Amino acid sequence: MSLDFCAIDFETANGRRGSACSVGMTRVRDGEIVTEEAFLIRPHPSLGRFHLGNIAVHGITPDMLDAAGAPHWEDALERILDFLDRDMVVAHNAPFDASVMTAASEAAGLWLPRMDFQCTVRLAQRVFPDSPNHKLNTVAAYLGLGDFQHHDAGADARTCALICLAAADHRGYGTVEDMMECEGFSPILLGV
């Protein structure tokens, strides 16, 4: 086996977990980033409108969704699942990103296939305890990964992937599965 996984990040329109308005994904094969994708998503109408506080964080507005022809969750989920291709999925604060997928799917009346999520916050806490804190941008700075547009879903997914790769390199792991098992982490399981 080799170091193959996908990183994912969601931004939300408001405080409701299912209100995904953007997703970023990064695919890693043999320890190298090979593909990235990011796009806007139209949240399900039942999950409310955009909140000004969320807009202030990520800069995404309803007008941007219209201009981009953003898909509804049903179509977005299909694209996401095609990209993830049954890989191990990592996210920085994985419980949040996993709950976004779950809540958005529930609102749209869709089921999720089984997916394993692992958390790079917990991984960074274990592998890089000297980082001042374990927020995405702080760990990235601690590791010298360079500047990135924090709260841009595509940039955040890429940075998450780089943190996972740095942890594997630091500890000498050949797979994400081995790394998480040896570090004592169980996956967050989604779907059936």
C-alpha cells in the first residue's frame, strides 16, 4: 500500500451544519498531490439563508452562487463522491466536515455510502505538539507550508493534505491507515 487519500474542506452559509456553500478536495497518490477541485454549492432551502458572520469569514455570497451556476447538494454530492472514489478522507476538524456531509444529505433526502474520515487536528496535536495551537493556519505556519487563503475551501483542503503528508513523513508512515492506527485514532464513519 502507498500514501493515498483525499482531503476535504467545507464552508457553510450559516451556523447550520448542512448549509454547505463551498467544498474543496485534494487527492494524494503515492504521497503526491495529483488532483484538486473546488466549487460553490447551493445550500438546501430548508437550511436557511447566508449569515453575515459566515460571509465575513469566507467571503461567499448568494450572488456568487448564482453567477457560478452553483449546483444543489444532490449534484454536488455526486461530484464529491466521484472525486473521493472511496479513499480514506482526511479533514482538519473532521467531525465538522463529516457532519456537514451528513446534514446536507439528510436535508436533501439522500443517503451516503460508507466513508472513513480521519482528523488532522488530532493528528497534528499528536505529531506536532510544539505548534502554538492546532488551527489549520497555525499548523501550516509551524510546518513552513507557506501562505494560503484560509477559509477558501480549495486552499484549506490542500493545506490539510500537506499537514497529513508532513505527519506521515515525520513519523515514517507509508499509509494514512497505518499512521492513524499506530497513533491510536479510529475513523469517523459515515453512511451505511
